[in-house]
Amino acid sequence: MNHRLTHVASAAVSSLAVLMVLMSAGCKNKANDVVGTWKDQQGSLVTFSADKSFKQGTAPREAVGTWSLEKDVVTVRVETVGGQSADPFLKQASEMLSKRNPKQGTPDEIFKKMKAIQLTLSEDGKTLTQAEGFAGPGGVMNKVESK
């Protein structure tokens, strides 16, 4: 009886191991899809690094910050522009956007949206899309190089 119980337990462990391998094969690390270089609609390049940092543009207007991923939503936080705190730049842009189209919100509301820009990662990992929002129709970025 003890030998039979050992055989059944061994078969169960083997089956569980096979199931875990099959399940992990279907799981994909979406953060790997984000890492790389992307091009926006204006032709500007954005590089997302594995250390969760990003860079966009070139000096003197290079934007640098961090990114995070929750499910399929990438949240981008701009920390510096041209080596300086991004806040004055973002506040000025928020005021300009609010004056141009008050329906987008107050400067403070727009500033909050600009501090944490959300992009949706496509299922195939090749497109990031910004929702309709403070700057008009949503923007799209396409992946041009994986890291």
C-alpha cells in the first residue's frame, strides 16, 4: 500500500510540474515588450530602459523620467526636461493648453495628467496609445527597436 501511495504521489507531482511549465509558457513578461525604442507620430524617439527609466528627445530639451507597468497600462512620469525639474516646463505647457482649449480642464487638472501620462500597450507589444485627453486626440507610438 505504501508503494502504491508513493507511485500516486509521484505521478501527481509530475503532472503538476508539467502543468506549471505549460502555464509559464503562456505567461509573458509585458515589461519586456515596453523596453526598447519607440517612435511617436511626430517622429520623436522615446527609449524605455529595463531599469524603468526613459529618455525622449535630445539636448537641450531631452525629457528624462521613469515608467511603470500595471497590466497593459504604461505610466510615464517626466522628472527633468533639459536637465532641470520638469515641473516649470509642464506648468507652462498646462497653462498654454488650458488657454487654447478650456474644455481640456484647468491648468492644475492638465498639469496632474501631464505628471503621469498613461499609455496602453497593445496585445502584440508593438504599439503604445495615449487615450484621448488633455492634448487632443490620443497619440500613438510604434516600437522600432527592442532592447
